Amino acid sequence: MSEEALRTENISKSFGRVTALRDASVRLNKGEVLGLLGDNGAGKSTLMKILTGFHKPDGGKIYFLGKEIELKSVSHARSLGIEPVYQDLALVNELNVYRNMFLQREIMVGGPLRILNDGAMREFAREHLNEMGVNIPSVDVEIARLSGGQRQAIAVARSVYANAKVLLLDEPTAAMGVRETAVILDLIRRLKERGDVSIIVVAHNYAHVFEVCDRVNLLQNGRITFDRATKDSSVQELLNLVLHEIREARGQVGKA
Amino acid sequence: MPGDKVDSLPTGKAQIPGAESHGLARRAGLFLLHSREASIALAAIILIIYFGSTAAAFLSPGNIANLAEYAATTAIIAAGEVMVIICGEVDLSAGNVYALSPFVMYFAHQAGAPFVLAILLGLLAAAAVGLINGFITVVLEVPSFITTLGTLYLINGFTLTISNGYPVQPNGSPFIINFFGGTPISQISWAIGITLLFQFILNKTRWGLHTIATGGNLLGAAEIGIKVGKIKIGNFIICSCLGGLAGILDTFRISSIDPLAGGTDIMFMAIASSVIGGTLLTGGSGTVIGAFLGAAVLGILKNGFTLIGVSAFTFDMILGAAILATMIINVRLSRLRAAGGKR
Ligand SMILES: Nc1ncnc2c1ncn2[C@@H]1O[C@H](COP(=O)(O)OP(=O)(O)OP(=O)(O)O)[C@@H](O)[C@H]1O
Ligand SMILES: [Mg+2]
């Protein structure tokens, strides 16, 4: 059995009266790409935000590289190499591309005022985005002026830049065109080949998940209900499973 | 494009097709459009020309000193308001800290503290108010408009209580007095120094970057790991301290500490200066230099109208209309600015 990168045990989380997660247990192996599927509101983003240190779980345990840890903050998680790409992207419209790329990880010339080294950040950002094939007019433009797909590419590039050990991608291709989606999927594949990073991808597109993921999990009502290697399963099997449940639920409503 | 005369700017601006074929007027127009500070500076210049030609006394050295002192105080408070407004909040209490800090300084000095220490204690009291504003807003989640409305009255009552409602005279060595705002030159130097310092902090330091991020996308900034609460509280403290500093500087200028000085009047002037200068009340964007120019414009309006003999009643109407007119123009301009580069 392969080594684990990140694992949760019985994570639960409620927001007031809404229970987003109950007993959610996931396991991400080293070097693996795990697809996380589930309906709207199933708790996928909540689980991701717990793993990025943004939310504190109400209960349950988190293991990172085999050791139980408490993620104290996003900065803490990022310092461990757990890098998030949020569904809302967490980009600041008023700031330009390279300042967004380095947000909360700025290169500074130092001093008591912590003066920014814009030259270095601009250069590194430009190089990195070029390398990743992200197509934008310039790293000096404000994020507000970019298209949805370009923003998404920047958010993904930002997380990859940081030498991440674990990447948490929450719907990284949601607003993207065919070409941009291909770029992101290709990027995930290339990262997998590199072998030193483990990735969880949340997605609604089953085909995408089966294209790039080694394993697929289904999150339903705050629990993982399905966990299988993609090579032992198929889009059709999962679709059948979910559709079957919908029919069953309808049937029960009908009977009641 | 002929390759011999390429703009040395690394931003690629030189590549805008046909940019060099436009005339000077068009360039000036573009500059006005793209620099938030330019339009307010232009307004200031027009007003100076207008009052300079209608009121003989306007450009006299005495009046310029007057004007500079008035605008300086407002500009110092406005610098703090800009920081708070950019991170998406507002501080209504700064004008009352303006009255509080000098009294704390005065009593500390009476109690035997050397002057510099007394001034520091005055600023410390201001910082404490900022901390309270920040704490109630960030931790107890009361909107800052309400928080600082509450502390506005609290501080006002407190200052009136400790002063018994009577003004007092500060003393201090001539050096202290002259250094801390006793002369117009000193006053305006403080204002310019503070303006440049905070413009620098805003644009070139991590604190400024995180302030913009906090106001621009509160959730996103938190999601990426910025301690947005710390940023907000810090800026409340900065704003309060600048309010206190402005009060202390004015104390030495008019050699009197008045419990009723400042208050909502100067606070609204400071906020108006910020907004007129191009800082958006919605957060995420602002300029300290713009606020300085905004304070200058308001000062010029007030002073100029007084000189040409407009009555105080009429003046308020004109001032109100002027604020509205400036804002309408500013909003139009920023719309144009936003539309200019999009899509
Ligand atoms: N900050 C919050 N405050 C209150 N309720 C929340 C919060 N975040 C999530 N929820 C609730 O928790 C549940 C799970 O939400 P979550 O965002 O994790 O779903 P999701 O699986 O990511 O859905 P989607 O596919 O639509 O992105 C939902 O009912 C949602 O309304
Ligand atoms: Mg989600």
C-alpha cells in the first residue's frame, strides 16, 4: 500500500443548523490525483477549506504525511506545503497579476517597513506563467481586467508556484473554455508525472475526473460514500450510482 | 512600429497601437483619466487661480500660511481615514481623538512627565481608542460606522469630563512648540511627510498590499492566509494616532487646548478629503496624496469664500454643492477609467 500524503478521520463541520460534513474520511496517497465528486452543497468546498486551514473542524482528525496535525491557519497549512485553489479563487481585483501571485508570500527587500521587491516578483511571476503556458497580456494588469478563465489559470498557477506538496483544487476548470480546460488538465498530468505532489481535484465533470485522476471519491451528505481507483470504475458506473439514488429518493417521496 | 524609439517603461505601454499619434490635449486627457490624483490637483489649481484673481488677499503670505495650517491638519487625519477606508471600514471618532490626545498630553505634563513623553502618552491614548474601535469592529463584529459613532460620543464626553469643559494653555520649550506644529512650515511639513510616508506604505510595503487586499476581497484575502483582522485593527490604530497627532500639532499652533475643538467637523472634512481625493468608500482602492489634495481643495474653498465675503450660511451651501459636484465628476471619471481598459 502506498504512503499517505493527507488523510482525514471522521471530520465533521456545521454552520449553525446546517451540517456540511459528518464523519468525512478521505485519504490522499503520495503522488496521487484524487477526484472528489458530489452534488452542490454536498460539502466538498467545506472539506477543502478544512484541509487548507481556513475552517476549523468541529470534530475528527487530520493526518499529514502520517502524523496527526492541527492546521492552525491558512498560513500554517501553506507553510507545510498544502496549497489551496478556492472555488472563489481568492484573487484581489484591485491588485495586478504578480502581486496576486505572491499574496501573503511576498518577496521583500526587507527593512522595518517590509518594503516589497516588485521587480523580483514581476520577473518570477512572468517566468512562471510563461512556463505554465498561461496566456495573459502582462503581469502588470489588474486581475479585474482578465477573463474568468485567465483568473482561474492564475489562481492555479499561484498554488503550483509555491513548491506545494499537496494541492487542493476546488473546481479548477469550472468557468473555463475547452482550450483553457485542456491546459489545466494537462498541467495536473504534468504535476503527476513529476511525482512529488499529491492533488485533490473537486469537479462536477465526471469525464475530466476520469481523465486525470487515479482514484475517485463521492461525497454525499457530508460523507464519503464511494472510493475506487478510476481504472476499476467508469463514468457510467458512477452516473448509474448517482442516478439510481435520485430515482430511489424520488420513489420514496412518491410512496410517502 | 519602428524599432528605434521604444519606451523604456517595462509595462509595455509603448505598444498601444497608434498611441504616439495622438495630440497633446488627448494625452493630457488620458493622464487626467488614468491618474486619480490629477483631476483633484487640477481642481485645486483652478480654484487657486479663481480666488487669486477675485480676492487680493488670497495669495498674501499670511493667508497662504493660514490655508496651509488648516489644510495640513485635515490632511493628516485624512491620511489615516484613507487607510481605514481602503480596508473597507470608516472611523468617525478620529475628530474626537483630535481633542482627547492634547488633554492627555497636558495632564501627563502637569503630572511631571517631560514633554516628549507627554506627547507619546497622548498618542498612546489615541492608539488605545484605535484598538478599541478595531476590537469592537473585528472581534465583536459591529459595523465600524456604529462602533466609531459610539466611541465618538464616548470620547467626547470623556474629554469634556476630564477638562471640565474648559480650554487650557499648553506650555513647552520654543523648540518643542516650533517642532510640533507651532509654525506653518512645521505644520505643513508634518502633513507632507505623513502623506508621503503613508502613500509609500500603501503602494510599496506589505502592510499596504494587505490593506488593499483586505478591502478589495475580504474573504479571498483571509482564504489565502492574510490576517485581515490584524490589518483592520492596525489601520484603526493608525487612523486614531494620526487624529491624536493632528490635535497635538494644532494645540501648539493655536497655543490652546480646547475640549470642543475638532470633533465631527474635522472628521467629516477628513473623510470628505479622502473621498474627493479618489478613495472609494467601498474599499480596496485609495490614495493618500489624493486625500492631501482633497484637503487642500476644501481648505481653499472655505478660505476663498470667506475672503470674497460669502456669509457662513451661504458658504455651507456652496461647500455642500461643491462636494457633490466634485464627487459626481469623480464618479464619472472613475467609470470612464474602469471602462477604459476593460474588454
Ligand atoms: N461559511 C458558511 N456559512 C454557512 N453555511 C455554509 C458555509 N459554507 C458552506 N455552508 C453550507 O454547507 C453546505 C456545504 O457547502 P459546500 O460549499 O461545502 O458545498 P459544495 O459541495 O462545495 O457545493 P458546490 O458544488 O455547490 O460548490 C451547504 O449547505 C452550504 O450552504
Ligand atoms: Mg464548492
